[in-house]
Amino acid sequence: MRICFISHSAGDGGAERVLLETVELLHAQGIECRVLLPSEGYFCRELNRLGVPFSVISYPLWMARGKASFLSRARAAVGLFTNTLQVAWQIFRWKCDLVYSNSATVSVGAFAARLLGVPHVWHLHEFGFEDQGLSFLFGESLSLALIDRLSDRCICVSRALAAKYAKSIEPAKISVIYPSMHRALASHDLPSLEFMKPHPGRFRCVIVGALIPGKGQEEGILALAHLKKAGIPVELIIVGKGEAEFRRYLDEVVASNHLADEVIFVGKVDSAFPAMRDSDAILVCSRSEAFGRVTIEGMSSGRPVIGARSAATAELIQDGFTGLLYDPGNANDLADKIRYVREHPEAGERLAGNARAWITEHFAPSRCTAELLVLMQSCTDSLVVKRDLAQQS
């Protein structure tokens, strides 16, 4: 089987890392993988390392942040038409048996697959507006209807995400497949980061994620303010970069709560795992997490994870067994959970141990590979049946 994967980006975000893990696993199984990317970047270097052929075509996305103007929609429509033809030609030259679009934000692969009569799988990683502030350029109803119509199967990264898409996509088409996470979970031996030097007496929390409102950094800061007022020595390490305007807002929240010495912004790092491993607790404050790679990395770090009781976070964390959940939007509740693991270190160790055991059981690469192969084989088998029926008629 030869598969053409369509990536929405050549960067190193969560969806791209899932795709890279998928390509690596299938490539190791002898599946012929080809990848299309919209630009050069991190992904290209990794594909070169794996020996996987790829091509760069500057195709547009059909989702964007903010309200789209008529002109931007018109440009995207023209780009989709012209680039679909380019993408279809490359897929035809590669003689691919299946097209696999990674992320709801990219649609050229779906249109190209339909043009060629090739099965298409759509791997959905995001809620869209709820988690990343993204909206479909051509309207949600039309776009979701097209995702349904142009897909033989859809993969969702969590049951929470599948529940959203099942309102618009035929439920029988949807499968929930957790990513393998094998590349991220191989980071246990990375050295400590310079900014993680111990601060005597302080209980250290860390929150990892892009600096955007949906990731909940403000909630972590406000919880810290409650703890400081209660006389509890605590600090918060914020790992990630993002919108400059939101960073300025967070700085104002820090200043207004007199936390300049307790809150440390460190920007983006190659791997956040050492920061989580060297902390006392990991916070996952996103209210609309479609999956949560940070949650899984945190649960494998040997440190207790405290997450918002919402979306996929509540799916991955079993409250009181593999971590703790707090009511999203309630910084007091988050502060209480932090205080609990600080004052009950034996409970934190138990939660962390249970979490590591659960990760080992549910995130084996062999499990992910088997589920992907079954799904893809069902798509190609279905196409053969359709062609046979067409010939008989």
C-alpha cells in the first residue's frame, strides 16, 4: 500500500508530531509513505532522516483565526482550486492507493482524492474555534458537510472530539485512535533545563502550551495568587510561546497579583519533558483540549498531573487515580488541588505511579499501528468492492 499524507504545516506542533509518529510507524511496517507539505521546515528534516519521500506545494488552509474578509475567502477559493490540481497531479505521479489529510485545517488532499477516485482518510485533531480560535473560511456547516462527503473514514484523537464531529459526520465513519506518542515518551533521559534549578522551599508547578487564551495560563497564575495569599511558597513555570498581545496580558495579571518573582516565562523549548520531570506538579488548564500530548507526557513524567475537568483532559485523567481534575474556570479549586498534592506527597506519588502504568498499557506503538492498518485496509478494500460492483453493472 502506498499512502500520500497531506500535512497542514511543516512545523513541530502537536498535529504535525502525531503525523510524524504515524509515518514513522507505518514506514517501519513496510507501508510506502509519501508526504506533501505546504513549506520547508522541521518536518522536512525529519522525513529526510527517515528516508521518506516528500514534496512541497504551497497550498492554502481553509481555516483561519479571526473573521475572514471576502477578499481572503476569494483568494483561498482560487488557491484551493489551483493547488488541488497540483496536489492531484503529485498523488497521481506517486501512484498512491490512499490519501490521508492530517488536521481539519487542510482540505486540498480531500478534493484531490475525490478527483482521482482514491480513498480518503481525514485525521481530525482540533475542535477549531473552541481550542485554537479557528473558523472555517467558507462556513462551518458547509465545511463539515464536505468533510463528511469527501472522507471514507475520519480519525479523531479522542472520544471528546469524536462526540463533536459525530453531529455533522456519519458516526459510522468515525474512529477514535489515540496517537502512539512514542517519540515524545522516549525523552526520559534528556538533561535538566537551566531554568529548572531548584528554588529551596518552593512547590514548583509547570504549565506547558502555546500562549493563547484557550490554554489557560491565566487560571494557573490566579491559582498561584490564592496560594501565595495563604502563605504557601509556590512558583509557576510557564513553557511556551505565542501571541504577543496575550503575553502582555499575562504579564499584567502577574503584576497585578504581585507574582513577578513566582511566575517564570521561559518561552519555547525543544522538549518540555525535562521541565515536567523536574517539577512537583503539572497543570493542564485548557478547557477545550482535543487530545493533550502535554497531558500524556506529564502523566509519564513521574509527577502528579492536575487538569481541567473538560474535553479530552477529563477523558485521559481518571480523577483520584491517575491524576486530579478541577472545575474549569475555578482558580480556587485549582489552588486547592495544588495544595493537596503539596501537603500529601504520598498521594502525589501514588497518582503519578498509576498514571505511568496506564500510559504503558494504552500508548504502545503496536496498538496504534494495528488500529491504523485495519482502518486503512478497510478503505482500500471498500474501493475494490465498489469497482467490482460498478464493472458488474
